[in-house]
Amino acid sequence: MNEKLKRSVGAWILAAVFALLFAYDVWEGIGNFIGVMSQSLSLGIGLSAFGWFAVIFGIVAPVVLFFGALWFTRKKSFAPALVIYIVALSLSAVVGVDLALGTNAFLIFSVN
């Protein structure tokens, strides 16, 4: 019983640490959204449908990935849970970097 309690506390501590890391990714997504909207308004052009999808996905993806990792690790021990959280955080980072560096401006902005 005591070992199960320790594992549960360790799992929640691990989840809390990764919640902070995923929250930072959400903050980056919000910053990207504000930056893209500011740039769009300063240029006098709107966002394309893909642009809206990309900036909203940059905010929603870390949340979905965190809760997915939380759900998948509910019955795992510490080491497998750590690996699952690291993989989910890596995917979240790839989404953020792809929006910031890999997406062409012509795809984000609606230039008519």
C-alpha cells in the first residue's frame, strides 16, 4: 500500500513538472498568435484559412498532447511515464518550431 502511494505521488509530481513545460509551449503558441495577428494588421492583410489553423493548432496541440500523455501514463511506472511525457513534449516542440520556422508566409497570410 505504501509503495503504491509513493508511485502515485511520484506520478503526480512528474505530471506537474511536465504541465509547466507544456504550459510554456502554450504560452509560445499564444505569443505566435499575437505576433502573427500583429504582423497581419500592420501589413493590412488577413490570415488565410491555413494561417488560422496553424496559429490555433499551435495553442491547442500542447494541451491535447499533455492530456493525452497524462491519460496514457495513468497506470505506468515512473520510467515509462517519463518517456511518454518526453515524447509528447518533443512532438509539441516540433509543432511550435514548424509554425515559427517551417511555414511559408504565403501560406499564413491571405494576399489577394
